[in-house]
Amino acid sequence: MSAAGARRCGQPQQLHSWAYAQLRDQITYKAHAAGVPVQVIDPRNTSKTCHQCGHCDTANRRSQALFRCAGADGPATPTITPPPTSPHSDTPTTGPPNQPCL
């Protein structure tokens, strides 16, 4: 099958998402074996949704490195803290080498 034919059939999208699904399955498997709960969050719009007020707009993400909320609910704030949907939002995201961050 040619590359153009593969694009029409949707194969690149299936192959692209397969690695993430496999990674999620492995993380879920390992976490379950260790007794750690896993919360899967839909990645859609997470890069342009304010974690404080929930305002979702493309104007929020001015560049990959800069996020400022354009919502009317509050002042423009950078995303510094993890979103409140994270069950471990008070847990550090980095730790000693070779130690898991839970």
C-alpha cells in the first residue's frame, strides 16, 4: 500500500496512538500490581485549559512554553501547580534517582 493509501485508511493514526495505549496499559498493569490507583485523564484540550478556572481557549497557550489564562474569571496566571484532577497534586513530580514518584 502506498503512503497516500495508508493516510486514507487511517493507519498512521492507529499506529501513532498504539504506543501511547501500550504505555498506558503497562503503567496501569504495574500500578495495579503495586496497589497504586491510576486515574486516566482525557488529554483533549489539556494544553489550553486553565487548571484554576477551567477556561478553555486557544489564546491561553501563546507558545509551548508560555501559558496565560485569557478567561474573565481571574487574572492571567501561569500554570505552575498540577491540575486539581490529579489525585497526587501535593506530591512532588521528581524524586531521587531510580525511585518512583507516586
